[in-house]
Amino acid sequence: MLCGISSAAQTIDPQNVQIARDSWGVPHIFGKTDADVAYGLAWAHSEDDFATIQTSYLAGKGILGLLKGKEGLSIDYVVQLLRARELVEARYETDISSDYKKVLEGYVQGFNSYAAKHPNEVLVKRLFPVSPKDILTFSVLQLCVLSGADQALKSIFDNSVLNTDFLKPGGSNAYAFNSNKTADGSVYLNINSHQPLEGPVSWYEAHLNSEEGWNILGALFPGAPSILHGVNENLGWAHTVNYPDKVDTYQLEMNPKNRLQYKFDGNWINLEVQKAKLKFKLAGIPLGITKKTYWSKYGPTVITKKGTYSIRLGAQEDIRGLEEWYRMNKARNFTEFKAALDMGAIPGYNVVYADKFDTIYYLSNGKLPVRDSAYNWIGTLPGNTSKTLWTTYHPVADLPQVLNPPSGYLFNSNHSPFNATAKNDNIKASDYDQSMNYETYNNNRSNRFMELISSRDKISYSDFKQIKYDLQLPQKLAYAVKLDSLFMLDEKKYPAAADLINLLNSWDKKADTLSAGATVFVMAYTRLKGEKSIPTIADCYRVLLEIKSELQQNFKAIHVPLGQYQRLVRGNKSLAVPGLPDVIASMESEPFTGGRVKARQGESYIELVRFTKDGPEIETINCYGASNNPGTKHYDDQMELFVQQKTKKMTLNKEQVLREAVKVYHPR
């Protein structure tokens, strides 16, 4: 048995936990209690992706360096700089409810038990045993990164120190339609997150069902003890990333005679100093370094050559985010769901909600502070006064939201919350606290959705799926970098690039796998998106010549279909995959081999729901499969359906699941 892990002290009896694997390998977990189900979720997920869950908890425990060497040190440093563990230690007993503690305890018992019985799969022995507090510490870290703590710190450090990209969320789409808009009177919900396809923020599908009223199908990140977005028998919700002002940066006024003192309301205050003990392996040899961390009244503080700065964010002052998601899991109606949201513990994300009672709802959620209107909160703030030290938060009632608009639909694609439905039903930015600094822009996906919805009085379920899987860019492009010059090139003036200019000018702006124009466009976009100024015609011409040379070198051709260039890759399987950045069915890629690229982030886990009088009809797909273990059947068995924009039928019905299951067993 692995040292430090004991199964003898378990309070969960594995005989009370049943895991049913369907034909796709998706785990349906049944238990008498919610804690039983949490135990089963940890076990089943460990069977499918034990390594990634361990990576997540190593980060939360501040010892990722023991696995990833110097690469993991920046995460370990941030955990200690943010004092994430201290926050959890201080608030666990008072802030986490007794019933949710049982869920966390059940989950860690399942995870630790799996580790004890599979010691050869353990990456770092020091990780174990994992505790409920370890889970919450990782959650605090992840939600701080979601809130922009890492970006604030990167700007202070000139982007040279921190590597937290593996924890970053992506984009997403979410649509809800009720009977005012649907042709058959049903309610439709599109759960369509655009996450990385692999890693700690990739999706894992599961069905959780207890005799205490937990019955939900959806997806979660590795290490999460409940569904993060999905559907139960009565309701469902989708998340998209939003961008209000969730983090503030302060420059402290330092004492010229004492570099560890800062002025606050006319007095010199000592910075709090701690030593972060960081451990890592180099060439297999354990090493350790010590780095000081600082803390002011505002929060985490760093000393640089250009000054001393503090950051402050709501995510760093609440440990209940996972419990709020659990309450959302178990809500039976909108009143209960809204009560969960009113906890105000999740510091971000848009929420698009729908239920069988014909209710649809949109919220641009955030743990946003009540700020003094006398200050400009967009830039760096003076860190020498209590006037900029906010201490309270806006209740959820203060945040942008829309309930049951007459139009019958709600949508979000990481764009403005003030464009969530039909024009006449939208809320106004002027009605909200301007210091929240909500985004007010549209993007290609939101513009394209509006084009599609404006031509339809009613939406059939077929229309709903066509909209969700749309690959067409809108008439007017809305990328962050202006690409107009790319389509203004004259083939007669630039004959050396005439063939590519013709491909672009004749391109229908669709991202299907047969389109050669899409290949040229995405190659050009990839090169131009990092430009600090608007690309000129000369810039675009230069880029097209580079692309022409690359295509000829790697493909011996100019006309290269997108599916030949862009692949969905898993092990030895490589399939043509559609999609471009910021089309509705989005896909972003990274360099692969032979001049090709492979899908990295975008369409990943998809869940489509139709609430009918007979209950929810559910279809889902994951980009690869239910397992992250190479060589297993379910490592890549959903890929063909995924690239064909098809789905698999799923159910919440326990009897049907057990009747059709390929394998049913107890964790042991």
C-alpha cells in the first residue's frame, strides 16, 4: 500500500457505489448518498484520467515543481503569493456547510483509495493523501486565474515570470430558447464551451445520481467533485467566460528609508513578509529554493524595479465556489437555482439557464466590488488610501441579467451582456455601475448568431442544431485585429500572390473541411493577429508570400483544403476537423507536423437539451472520448462523430442506463 494512504479509515462503503459504463465508456455513478456518488466520481475519473487530476492537485498543493520541474515553480509561487491555503484553513469550518463537507470527504476518499490501490500510477507520492482543503485550495487558485490574477501579475512582472496558461479557460457559446421562439413549444438549451481539448481545464463527462436527489448529466474539469455545467431532470445551464473588471492593481507609495514600508492613510505600514518554500526536481534530483512573498492591506504584493504593486480580487476572498456549483446541480427549479447563484461565491462566468417550466435566464455573473466612483478603476490605482480599499461586493441582483424576454431567446458568445437577446428586450449598460467595466463589444460569433436568428420567426430543433454547428463568418468581420486589407489585395498589382488572392476573394467565408480559402485565411490570421498596429496591404502581401512558400514546401500545392491542413489528433488517429477561430463552431489550432496544425481549443464537450413534457432529451459529444488512457477503446471513439458534427444520445434514467450498460461494478 502507498505510504500515507489508508483505506481502512474510509467512511464510504464502496458496495454502496455503483459505476455503470455505457457503450461510449461514459460513467453513470449511482449511490445512496451524495457522498457515495462523489466517491464514485473520483474513482471513475481516476480510472480515466488519474494523471491530470494529480497535476491539478499538485498545483493546488503548491508542489507542481516536483512533477514539472522549474516549469511548475511559477504555479507553486502563485499559490503561496495568493495565500490560497491560508484562506481555506481560516474559513473551512465556518464557510463550508456540513452536507457539502461530506461530499468533499467522499470525493477525497475515492481519490485516495484509487491511489492506494494503483501505486504505480502515482506521479508524486508527497501529494497523498489529498484532503478536502486541498480541493478547495486548487479551486481558489483556478478561480483567481479565471479572474485575471495571473494577467495582473504578468503585467507587473513584464510577462517574464509566470506560466499559468494551462489553467486558463477558453471561449464558449450558450443559447436558450423557450416556447415563445420554438416551433414545437419545447425549451432548448445549447451547452457549448470552447475549452482546451486536453489538460486541467478540459471537459470530462459524467452522470451523477444519488438517492438524495442528485441526478445530473454534464461535464466537469479534472478534480472537480460535481458537474460544472449540465442538465438535471428539471433544468440545465451553460457557462461562457465573461470579462468585467474582476481584479484591481495598486501601486504602493513606499518609504524611501525602508523598502518594506508603504504609506496608507498617512501612516507607514510594514509589509507582511513570508517565505515561500518551493520544491522542484532537476534531472530527477529534488531541489528547493526560498522566495519571499509580500502582503499589504490590499492583498498579494510584489516588489519590482519599477515599483511595488498589490493586487486585489474577490476570488481570493471566498472558498465556496465549488459548493455553489453543487447547489446548482441539485436545484429543482429556477427559485432554487437562483438561490444558489445568490451565494455569490463563483467570481465570474456568464450563465445561460433553461428549464422544463419554460423559464430562460441570463446572468453575467461576477464577484464584483463596490468601488468609489471618484477613481478610474481601469488603470493602476493609488495604493496609499483606504478610499481605494474596497471591502464589500455587489449582490447578484446588481449584475446584468435578463429573465424570460418576450423574444423567447437568450445567447452569449463571450461578448457584451447588453446584447443578450432581441434588441428591444436588451438591458442597458448605463443602468449598471460603471466601475464594473463590463465588456460592450460584439464578436464574430455574436454577430453571426444575430444574422441567423433575425431570419427566423420560430426555431425548430433542426434550426437549433444548424445554428449551433454553423461554420460561417458574419458579413462584416469582428476580429480584434482588423483584417480588411487582406481582402483588398489586387491580383494584378501583386501577381506573385495572385493565386492566393483569388482563393481569398472567392472564399465564401465558411470553415468547412473542403475549403482552401479557409486554409489561407487561418494561416494569414495566425500571422497577423499579433500585430500591434492595423495590418496594411503591404503587410498582407508579405504574409501571403510566406504562406505560398510554406504551402508549396509542405503540400506541393496552393489549393489545400482546410481538412488537409487542420487535424483532430489523438494518438495515431488523425481526422480532418472543421472550424476557425471565432466562427460559432470554433476551433483554434497549434503547429503539428508536416506543415499541418492540430486542434487545440474550441469545440470540445457539447451538450444539447430539449425539455419536453416527457422530460429532457439529451445529446452530447466529446472531442476524443471518455478516457484519457492511450490504448483503450474510449480514448478516441467519439472523434468520428465529433468531426462530422454529430452527437450521441444520453439519458438521466437510471433503469435505462443499467439496462443498456456495458459494464456495472463497484469501486474496488
